[in-house]
Amino acid sequence: MFLKYLVVSFIISGSVLGQSSSSYTDPDNGITFEGYTDPVHNVTYGLVFPPLSQKSTEFIGEIVATSDAKWIGLALSGSMLGDLLVVGWPNGNDIVSTTRFASTYGSPSPYAGPTVTNLASTTVNDTHWKWVFRCQNCTTWTNGSIPVSSEATLAWAYSNVAVAVPSDPNTSFKEHTDFGFFGENYADAHSDNYTSYL
């Protein structure tokens, strides 16, 4: 059994090393993120934090997806279990979001504490949606945290099946239809321009 977990760990580690984040600037809002674009579903994930010296507990996130994506989730330290999960989906011309936490492999429960606010460059159209959000009180959670000064694995979840009630942040949703990992260089994701981005 241990060997099985060891082999899986090496496979995941190898695939993550080949899929690492890089810096990009969104031309619509001028924010420079440290992020990654998944080539299978063409979804971009980006994060930017205040300067490391501020020891802040927040970040700005961005998810850009095609309209085929009915909801997208991020596990901020790379695992579904024991991790802060930030999930968003389109609802009309807006994005509805929720923070969740799972202690078992099942439907994650709503998690109180973080405050997620959509920023002005959030958009929804016929072909794509872009969710740009401020996540406050989001760098630590029950028995976990984002390693803000190093590189670590970040996990994403993708679904082409809509949530049960799109207007309700506490709605239920079915298991993701795909998921994956990439190496997020958190150390390079800090910006002196953070306040102006808000």
C-alpha cells in the first residue's frame, strides 16, 4: 500500500514540475499575476499577494474560463482534504463564489472566515467568464496555510456540470469532471502594486 502511494506521489510530483507557474499581466485590468493556463480546458489561474513584508492574509485571484466551465475550484495548498477550497461559477452576468472545506472525499462544506469580493474586471459573456476576486483571510485555515514565501503545488478542479442553484453560494454541486495540479511560485507572486490593483 505504501508503495502505491509513493508511486502516485512521484507521478504527481513529476507532472507538477512540468507545469509551473509564470508571470503574466492581464491586459484588461493591468494586474500582474503569477499563474498557469491549463492546456486541456484552456483555463487560466492567477494569484497576486501584497508585499511579503506586510505579512498579509489576503490575495487577489483570477480565473479565466470558457463558458463550457460551469464551476471552477482552487485548492490553495494542493489537496482537497484539509485545504481551503475557493470555488466560483457564472450566474447571469455575475460570478457567485464560495469557500469550502473537506475532511473526507465527499461534498465539501461551506467554510466560514474568508471574505471573497468580486473586483471590477470580473466579466461574463457568451464565450468566456473571468472571475477577478479579492480573498481576505484566505492564507490560513484549520490546520493549514499557503506557503507564501516558497513554491508549492496548487490544485484545480473543473466541472462541465452546473451547480444545483447558481444564485446560492451554499448550493450543492456534483463531483468535478476533471482536476489537476501545477507548481505555483508563491514567492514570486507578491507585488508592491497590490493596493493599486484593488
